[in-house]
Amino acid sequence: MSNSITVLGIFVADLCFKGKNIPRVGETQIGDNFKINPGGKGSNQAITIAKLEGDVNFITRIGEDEYGKMALEIHRSNGVKVDGVIKDSNKPTGVAGIFIDEKGNNSINVIPGVANNISKKDIDNNLDNLKKSKIFLTQLEIPIEVNMYALDKAKENNCITILNPAPANIIDKQYFKLIDYFTPNETEVEFYLNRKIDKIEDLNKAGNDLLNLGFKNIIITLGEKGAYFKSENEEYLVDEYRLKNKVIDTTGAGDVFNGAFACALANNKKIKDAIIFANKVAAISTTKLGAANSIPTLDQVNSN
Ligand code: RIB
């Protein structure tokens, strides 16, 4: 079987505002720095895989505009295969407004733009790539019925499926069985279980409850606290990666984790080793400003 990975999701241009704090409702602040960077969870994941020297196809829609050109430029220059990137002049490429505070925390509003036009037909048109893929990875920034259709097709074609449920959205329970790895962060777990996750001790029950819903393997990303894994037979916490440098911007760290995890699985790493690797790559990405621009190469990861 090939090692290739198909990622379905969006590209958007991230309009990043860095300042002391994330502005509160009704507040105006004078910030420190503004930059337009490539972003979108699916695109960030695909670029992570390519930078780690994985074989990756990306399925999305971009507009015929400046941000669409930015997408193609960053995908091509990093080696993401773009046969599944459809140019659609009906709407503009999406954007995200991102506020980042001095500790690197963020708050994001995404307008998916033309990526909202991604359809089941786009998945059908990419079946050849899906058939050749070992892994299918997606998130929830496109119309959810297309995500679910694609997961179904991926399973039909024997792919290992990873759903990063970000941003959290209602998933019909008939689809839970299609998901081999469910990778929420703590906030997303709270959405699916409808209760607060306050302490590390809450994770065991959360893991059990998610398994009982029908997901096969659960990975809860915990930011600077590492990651938690639960399956029918195993449960463990993977510690955070101790960074040598200061955290500048956590935007996209979850995407980098998912891309790196998929890449490690495609290379036949054991699940625990794949999580340790993904934690490290994601942590390194937080030491630079931006989502896609902060993703380290495999050489940078190995020398860190
Ligand atoms: O996960 C970070 C990403 O979420 C950003 O790049 C932004 O575009 C949003 O999609």
C-alpha cells in the first residue's frame, strides 16, 4: 500500500493582529504587528505533511484572486500535490481574522469563502487519489455533509481516517464508525460531551465516553500539557515537548499536530511514537508567528 495521504479542507488567508491582549467586546486596542499569512486548517495540515517529506494530495476550492495565488504558491513550493485544488471564480478565497496576544494565545473568525462550494462531486472527482491513499485526514471547516461523504468514500477505499473535529460541529451518530482517529482539543471534547473538562483526571471518563459513542481511537490534544490517547485496549498521556524557545503564536498548532500524526502513521510509526512526534512538531511551530509559515521542515524537527 502507498504511503500517501489525502487531506480535505480549506485554504484561507490569515489576517493576523498581534498585540498585548486579545481585545474584549467593545474594546479598541493599538496592536504591535500585522501580517497576512497562509492558513486554513486543511491547508496547514497538508503543508505540514509536505514539509515533513510526506506524500500529500490536497482537495479544496480557491478563488481566482490574490489569495488563491498565495495558496497555489505555498502548496507548490512545499510539494503539496494540487490536482484536487479547484479554481472557482464564483466567490473569493476565504479569510480568517486572527487576534494573537503576547503569550501566543489566539482567537479566530473564519470566512471560508469559495471553500463553502466544495461538493460531493469534488470528492468523486478525486476518487483515484483517495484509492491510492493510505490515510484520509479532514476537519470541519467545509460543509459537514461533504466531510461525511468523503469519510465514507475513504473507508470504502480502505483508508485510515482521521477526523480533527475543528471547529466542533454536530456529527450525526451514524458517521462515528467511519472515524478511526478522532482528535479533538479540550474545548471540542466539551462540545461533544456537553460538559467541562477541567482537570487531567476528567480525561479518562471523557475518553471512555467518546469511545462509547463509536470512535475507535481518541487523541485529545492538550496544548502545553501534551496529548491524551485512549483506545479499547490502551490509555496514556504523552507529556508536552519541552521547548528551548519562547512561544510566540499557537495558531495552527493543532493542525500541525494532525498533519504530523498522519505523516508518522503513513510511515508506519506506532501510535504512541506518532503522538510523541506530532507533539514535538506542533510545539516547534508555536515558536514563530503564523500558521503555515511556522511549520518546521523534517530537518528542523530532527535538529531540535
Ligand atoms: O487552526 C488555525 C487555522 O484555523 C488558521 O490558519 C485559520 O485560518 C483557521 O482556519
